[in-house]
Amino acid sequence: MWSRYWLALVLASGCGDNLEGEERQGGELTVYDRTNLAYTHPAPTLDPEQRNTHQLGKGPFNFAWAPPQLGPMFNHTGCLACHGGDGRGLSEIMQGPAPFGSQALVRVSLGVGTPDVPGGNVPLPGYGEQLQDHTTVGLPEVFVTLTWRETVVMYEDGEAQPMRSPFIDVRTPTGVPMPAGTEMSYRQAPAVFGLGLLEAISDDTLRALEDPNDENGDGISGRVNMVWDPIAAAPAIGRFGHKSNVSNLVVQTAAAFVNDIGLTNKLFPEPDGMRDVNDEQLDQTTFFVSTLSVPAAAGRTGAAQRGRTLFDDFQCASCHIPTLETGDHAIPQLAYQRIHPYTDLLLHDVGDLLSDARADFQATGVEWRTPPLWGIGLVQTVLPGATFLHDGRARTLPEAILWHGGEAEEAREAFRRASKRDRDALIAFLQSL
Ligand code: HEC
Ligand code: HEC
């Protein structure tokens, strides 16, 4: 009896030590750099030819486009302008002609009508599904004004947490609001590193993580978003975008070129078949975003180590899944990697306060994709002023946690009720990622 008790304790603490294995967050795609360049490194395992393709794809990604390719309607002048340091963007709307642009954007649709693609959203007549707030000629299609509303949430111990949420006002150049019934979703740019690994997580793995009817009774369900894949011309599991609203990185890259920068390409050509970005450039840029490495986690201090345990205790790990294995992938280096992304890529109801009241394929307003947390401790190192959650409302990590509701309400309450020491420990853990 005694010996078994001690054995259990030894195993438990041994287990704690094993968590140190979580340092290599990107498996073989892990790099040791926690500076402002942390997200910018190619996979160390690429062969010389792949490295060359990665470098070639970085060109169109980093380029600040100008007319005649740019626009005529656009949100910003290049991928890097919104994904600075290959990380997330600032949650801000900037008015003015190019080279100005906004790093965040507004998706729009109608609640009723005929979608463009099976299961998709109903485009807003005259606007499509994304508002472009900049143009190379004349006035933009819309003027977007972003204002912040401040509130406060109290921790159980009486400490106050300042909170803010965005309010978006959209007008035509003549001051007319969007038509009645327009659903809008304001979104900031997420980071683009490690995404090839997320693409390599198999459909079966995601299906196994689903629990739509909460059969294990933990209050947390989670389901995949089924979206339309224009290449396969078939439904597919969504992995990218804040609502897992895009199936893969080619589609994401091609859609970003055309919608965000106004650059036509082979998936979204001009009516006469012409394209601003040639087919090779599209493939190379897709390869570039597929093969960016993940920074290694920092060595854990005592507080961060305790925070890791609290991350499990508070149920954060039920959605932000710490460890996954990738499956097969066309880029062999991405396949069969043991990674620590802290996501399940599934949709979860995280409550009314985060709702955008806009459906996105099967996602409802209150549902968002669990974002990966790898590298989250470096967000503000890579881009000072960068903020958290889909719309960038959270200026700090505690603020981000306190916005969680719905399926994550218990997790949020565990954090809100915790002692200052425990809250700080959890944040120290997040900062180490
Ligand atoms: C105007 C700013 C802006 C520009 C320019 C832009 N993006 Fe994005 N990007 C975003 C936003 C906002 C999202 C989230 C979209 C959503 O949730 O629907 C996003 C999402 C992504 C994602 C998915 C990330 C994830 O974690 O799911 C990838 C990949 C990406 N962009 C690549 C690119 C590439 C490549 C380019 C250039 C061709 C580009 N982006 C240009 C704002 C931008
Ligand atoms: C029910 C699933 C679920 C649980 C439980 C959960 N989260 Fe989340 N988390 C999400 C979703 C979904 C989002 C995205 C919400 C949004 O963008 O509006 C998110 C966002 C975040 C973000 C912001 C990430 C970013 O990239 O900006 C952080 C940080 C975070 N969660 C940490 C935690 C911590 C710590 C816990 C435990 C106290 C926790 N989460 C529990 C689903 C969950």
C-alpha cells in the first residue's frame, strides 16, 4: 500500500517533469528565438530547394503592393502590413489613401438569401462578404469608425480588471449606414506561423476531439465547422480564420490576396482570366506560410510550472489542447509531428459577450475557433500594442480570459475566483509559451 502510494507520487511528479517536453512546441519545426523575430523563421528541416521556395514566397508576402496591382479596393497594401513580424495585426482602422491601410477588417453578410457557395454566407449586394475600407481611386466603398467601450470586471478578491469592447460604425461615403439586416464581424489578423502544422492535423483527429452533445458531461462541447472548399468543390473541415471558416492554406492565401489587397490570382482571377499574382507566386506564398516555424517555449519558472497545472485544473486545457500529433501532409516535414499548439481548432460557444451575431458556415455568432496559444507570450514582443481575442479587444491576457463565457464560463470563473498568486502563476505560464 505504502509503496504504491509513493510510486503514484513519484509518477505524478515525474509527469510534471515530462511537461518540460512541451518546450518544443512545433516539434521539429521549433526554433529557439524569443526576440521580435521569433515568428519569422523557416522550418529548420527544409531542404535547400524548399528553403529557396520559402524565400521566394516571402517576397509577395512582405511586399507593399502599389497600383496597378493593388486594389482598386483593398484593406491594406500587403500581407506583412497586417501580419507584422508574421504575427497578428493591430486592432485598428486607419483612414486615408494608400500607403495607409487597416490591419483589421469587417466581414459582412445577410441573414437570409442565397449564398455564393453551398452552406456559405449570403453576400451583401454590392459589397460581397468583406468590406474594403481603402481604394486607389476616389472614395472607398465604406468608412469604418471604431470606438471602444470601457467596463470593469471584479475579481473575487476585490481587484478590478478594466475591460473594453469595440463598437463599429460603418457608413457609405455619403453617410448612409449599411442596409438593415446586415450582419457584421470585426476581426483582427491572427499570426501566420506554425499553420502548416495545424493544416497537417488530420480530419480524424479533429473529429475525435468533437463532443457536440457533451457526452462526457464536462460542460464543453466543441465541433468542427464544415465549410466550402473551392478547390475540391466540396465541403471540408475548416481550420483557419477566427471561426475555422477556411479549409486550407491555399484557399486562405488566395482569398487574402484578392479580398485584402485586391490582387487577383488563379483561384480568384479577373473575369477575363488575368491575374495580378502569378500561379507560381501564389504557390510559393502558400508554401511560405505553411513552413514558418514555432518558437520554443521559455524555460518554466516555478510560477509558470504551477500555472501549467492550473491550466489543467481550470479546464483551459479542455479546449486549448496542449498536445496533438499531426497526420500526413504533402510537405513531409509537417507530417507526424508531436506539437503543443494549445488548440483543438474546434468551434466553441464562448458566450454572448463575444458574439458577433453573424453566422459563418456552420458557426453561429457565439461560436469561435479555439485559437492556438503557442507563442502567445511573445505577441507584444513581436508587435508592441498588439492585443488579444478575435477583435483585439483584450489588451492583456487576464482581460482575454475574463471575456470567456458560454462553455468556458466555469474556466473563467475558476480564474476570476482564484487568488492573485494563482492568477499570476497562470499568466506566467501563458507568457512562457
Ligand atoms: C487587412 C489586413 C490583412 C491583410 C492585408 C492580410 N491578412 Fe491575413 N488575416 C487577416 C484577418 C483579419 C484574418 C482573420 C480572418 C477571419 O477570421 O475570417 C486573417 C487570417 C489569415 C490567415 C489564417 C490564420 C489563422 O490562424 O487561421 C492566414 C494564413 C493569412 N491571413 C494569410 C495572409 C496572407 C498570405 C496575406 C497576403 C496575401 C494576408 N493574410 C493578408 C488580415 C489580413
Ligand atoms: C470552451 C473552450 C475554451 C475554454 C475552456 C477556454 N478557452 Fe480560451 N479561448 C477559447 C476561444 C473559442 C477563444 C477565442 C475567443 C475570441 O476570439 O473571441 C479563446 C481565446 C483565448 C485567448 C486569446 C487568444 C488570442 O490569440 O488572442 C487566451 C489567452 C485564452 N483563450 C486563454 C484561456 C485560458 C487561460 C483558459 C482557462 C482559464 C481558457 N482560455 C479556457 C476557448 C476556450
